[in-house]
Amino acid sequence: MYKYDEYDHAMVEARVAEFSDQVRRRLAGEITEDQFKPLRLMNGLYLQLHAYMLRVAVPYGTLDSRQMHMLAHIARKYDRDYGHFTTRQNIQYNWIKLEDAPAILEDLASVEMHAIQTSGNCIRNISSDQWAGAAADEITDPRPWAELLRQWSSFHPEFSYLPRKFKIAVIAAEEDRAAMRLHDIGIQIVEKDGQHGAAFYVGGGMGRTPMIAPLIKDFVPLDDMLSYAEACLRVYNRYGRRDNIYKARIKILIHELGADEYRRQVEEEWAHVKSLGIDPPKAEFDRIAKQFTPPALDASAPDDIDRSDPDFAVWVDQNVAAHKVPGHAIVNISLKPVGGIPGDASSAQIDLMADLAEKHSHDELRVTHAQNIVLPHVRKADLYAIWQALDTAGLATPNLDLISDIIACPGLDYCSLANARSIPVAQKIAARFSDLGRQKELGELKLKISGCINACGHHHAGHIGILGVDRKGTENYQLLLGGSGAEDVSLGTITGPGFDEDGIVDAIERVTDKYLATRTDGERFVDTFRRVGMAPFKEAIYG
Amino acid sequence: MKLLTGNDLKTGFVTWWTGADWSLHIEDAADVGEHGEAILAAEEGARRVNAPYIIAGEQTPDGPRPAHIKDRIRALGPTVRPDLTLKPADPNAGDWVI
Amino acid sequence: MVEHLQADGEEPCVTLDAFLEQSNATAVRLESDEDARALIPFLDRLKLIEVAFPKFRDGRGYSSARILREAGFTGELRAQGDVLVDQIAYMKRCGFDSFAPEKDLNPADVEAALARWPEHYQGAADGAVPIWKLRHG
């Protein structure tokens, strides 16, 4: 993975010094909260429901054990001994003190981490495929491109006061494990006539008005990726709406202009921008790409797994994915134990996962947008020992992609933007469906919960989605069916009137019963829904 | 009743105006009546509070209770982590929120 | 070189519309929603372009400035309005060389802000050599 050189270190340190000074000026009253707010947001510091919340960047979801140990240290020293992994592969701490923020950023900088641009109207964390470098289906590792984009977007002088936030995802496989089509820019590295290029999808997003990003350019030469992105951003910065915060994302601009007109404007800008020398030479890409060379994995490592422990076998079947190198596997660690809080991990659990990565995964971990953790390069022979360690720590829930593998935003328990609590709903659903046999019978069922219309829980992209709303002062939950954030991208459809906290759990059970009664062989829930439509499900829910 | 609330600038903790000072505990909160805006402006200007705002509440035997569930969660702590609330030893504390 | 403006004895900026109607003004003001490229045919005649920042969150002026420098404007490019010291460094990178903030800035803070960044990741309008170029020559 990427290691900072002296320039990267200097930039992060300068940012720490800048923010420390801004905090000092705020505490001394030299700047108001109104002036300070965009500055602290550009350093990932929110003023949230209970305290300041700090969102630490995990660039394209990749980190090593040293960094993971630091995240545990921060949880222990400065917070309440746990962290929350997010739907953009970052980590959040909910109980941060402003006066501690500079010291925390210094600690992070010491292990090449930061909270730069994890909030604010600027380009956010570049996300990617959590199985990059390990999955057989990728045409190349997308992360060197993500790193190139990260540096290009960091402290970008023209794009730090955009109309609204800007999220970019990069993948390099047909299977979309990063919800790329639901980003402001989604880049898919593709192959055409023996060459690699970048397909640019621009204008996706969830929130109030979910939209799937249309294809704006099917093949940008990789050498031109940054200048093309620059052109896309410049058109947005100039013409994105600034009159209404709910219409300020690029998806609205593209929707209002139409994809063709937006493309035309980008092409025109790109023709100009290309001549500015923005694109780094191939030598820079090669310098970065060299650091993503896959670790030396012994392809002759034993390929069979001793499945005599039945609990271990269950976990292997559900949570262990195939690695491109024989004798190896990808371990998916679920942070969704029944009764737990989706995406949360204690400092002890974070330390354990760091240790396992160092010992068994060539010192690398990934954070997924489904709020889980991945050990990407594990020997099959080590799986049992890993599972035992995970099991002792409460990290061996064998529910990857099952109904209890819920994506949930923090909701009203933590977030001042929320209208309803999301975590108790997630817990009740997981409890209702806790029987693993039942979950496996239901199969792949991606359930996503948002506590408000901002959709941080990606409810539009859930096979089953839940949106918490405020209905005359009480929490109410709307049900959506048929969304997907994968390559079969679609937006969920609302079923009808909402439910209270217990009602929504019952409604979901009626939905899953209907699915079981209706499906044909091999159909996932979302496939059945797409085949038969909303009507039979609506009937089952409301009678 | 009207309650004045905000966050402590340095720590971020939720605070409640007591009539004379800021407290972490909503039981200490005073009814600011029609004077809330003036107090808010003075306290914010002096940096004794950050992001203050006025909410509706009702007086109950247990003390002031905010009208909106969001502020009740602010007052106590997350309903899903009783151990992180201001009343970790009280198993019924969450009922007050809901 | 960066300087705060001196209002005395300076030709006032005309609006973009007025400038496009008459051609002998040498100072023009660009509002945040106006197209900088409208000035491109006239850059050699302009001594000063003032770009408005009605609210610091309105970042359109950064693009306007870069566009003007990219088109070859060599005169004074001024950021006017809700200009806070925390935006100065980015503004300079986008090509601004003078500032007319609504609220006076502390000169020491301005100096600190401009000295803050040792290098820059990306090329912009200030001629700074981006880090990738320093890495490879």
C-alpha cells in the first residue's frame, strides 16, 4: 500500500499546523463559529448530537496494522473506547473534544493518517473496491488511481468551496463492490482493444433525490484521468446550483442540463484543461503503482480447509471469499453481531483485527462501504486460527450479505440531522431474523437503514431499504424495496404508508415470507421483486 | 417552558442554561421564558456556549423534559449505549427519552 | 506580490455589462455568477479584474481567476468581498494577487497563511511546481 514520501508528510503536517492555529483562533474568539465551521468541516470535525464528531479518512478503505492500532489508541485516549466504520470506508469518533482535535491530528499524522476533507463542500475520501488486489475479477488494482485522485484532490485550490460535497469512487471490475454508480463521479477502469481506460459515470447520488450516474464518457485514456476529472469539477464548480442546499449536488446539475449537454461542456473545458499540464507523467503513476504490487503469496500453499468444526464451516461458507491466488482467501469480518451496533468496534476489537492483519494478511486491512472489515490476503491454512480469534472477540458473526448484515447510519442516537433512530430498528430486525438457518434460506438480502433523507445508510440502494422520518413528532419508518448499489444498480421503491418501530419489523417479515412463497430457483429477493413487481409485496404488507 | 441549550465550546458536551451558568444536567435547566434570545446572544458572544438554541419543554416531577425526542437524546445520551449516557446505572433512564 | 488594495486614485471597476458595452475601461468587476470567459477577448486592455466573493462559501471566483490566468491575463486580479484569511492561500494559487476583504485582515495572519504550505499537490495558476513534478523532475 501507499507510503508517504517527504512531500506527503510535509503536506499533512502543514495541515495539522493550520488547523491547530484555526482551533486556537476559535477558542480565543478571533473567528466566529460561522467562519470556523467550514474550516473544521474540511478537517472532518462536526459538531454533533452529543459532542464533536471526528471522521478520520481511510483512503480507499485501505490501512495497515500500525494505522489500525492508532485508531484503537485514539478511541481509548480521546473517545469512549470504540469507533464507528462508515459507508464511505472511513471511521468516526463521537465524543471528541475540540481542544483535543489538534493532538489527535498529530497522532494520526505520525502514522500517515488524517481527517482532511472528510467533510465540507470539497472532494471527499476516494472510495474503492474492498477486495482490490485480491479478487480474481478485477482487470487491475484500482487503488493506484484512487491514490492519484487523492493527491490531486487534496487542498485543491479551485475546488474547496464547491456548491456541495463531492464523492468519487474507483473500481476495476464488472462487479461493483463500491456502489460506484451512486457517486458524484464513479470511475470504472475498463479494457478496450487491449488498452485500459476509465469510464466516467457522473451525477449519481442518494439523499433527497437519488440518481444513478449516467455514463458521461466511456473511455478516457488513463493518462488523462486527472485532467478529465478537473474538467468535470470545474463545470460543476461554475454551474452547480448555489441557491438551494438541497439542489446543489452535481446530480441536479446533470439532471437539469441533461447528460448530453453536461458532457458537451466537459469536453469543451477538457480541450482547454488538457493543455495546462495537469496530468502527471506515467513515472508518477508507476511510482504509486509499485507500492500496490500484490504481496508475494505462495500459490502452492495448501488449498483445502479442515471443516470438522461446524461453526467454523458455517463461517467459512458465508464470510470467506475466493482469492485470485490458490491457497489463499479473503476474510470478511462482520461488524454486525445480532444485538450489536452496525459498524461499531471496540478499541480491543480494533487492536485484535490489527494483530490478525499483521500476522495473517500481509499487514493489510480494508474497510468496506457496508461497514465491515476485510483481511484481503489470508492463507487458507490460517483460517481456523483466525476464526477462533475473531470468535473470542465477538467478530465471527457468519452473516455477510445476509439480512442481518445491515447497513445503518448512526441515526438519531448520534446524529443531529436525523429524524428517527436507526440502530434500534436494525437491532430488532437482526433479533427477529437471528436464526442463521432462516437467514441462509433467505440468502443474499441487503438491508439498509437511514435515519433521515440524507441517506447516509444508503437506503435507496437496499434490496430492502428503510427510511426513518418524523411523523408529527414521532418516529416513523418508510419501507422501500428493490434497490441495489451493485452493478445491477437500481433505486428502491416505497411500498406505501410507514410504520412504527415494531410495525416495520413485522412488515419486513411479511415481505420475506412473500419472497419465500414466490421465488423460483436461484432467485435472490431482489430478483424476485424485479420479476413480480411491487403489487404482490404491497398486498402482503398491507393486506 | 423554554429551555436554552447548546454545546460547550471546548469539550462539545451538551449543556443547559441553569439561569446563572451552564450545566451538563437537564435537571438543572431553567425556564428562560421570553429572555432566551438575549441570554443566548450574550453567552455565545462570550464563548461560554457554542451553537446555542432555544427549545420547548415541559416541567415534570423529574425535571424539565424537552418536547422533541432529539433533545431528550441529547440530554441523556444514545439510547443504544446506556453505559455512555449520563445515567448508566439507571436501567429505566431510556424510558424518559422515548 | 500580494497587497491590500488602495482605493484612492484608482479607476473604479465597471460592471461586466457596462464593460462589454463600452470598451475604454481598464478595470472591470466580475460577479460570482458571471462568465469570466466573456473577458477573454479584452484581457490585454485590462489592468484590473475584480472578482466578487459575496459569501466565502461561494467558490465560483476560484474558477474565474484560474480561467483568466490560463487565458493569459497578466494584470491585477483581485478577490473582493467575504474574503477571510483562511481562503487567501487558495486564492493566491488560483491567480489572485490582491485582496479587498470586507473585514480587515490581520497582516500577520495573512503572512502565516501564505507561508503555510511547503509545496502543492497540483498545478494551478500560481506557477508553483506541483509535487509530482518535484518527484520526477
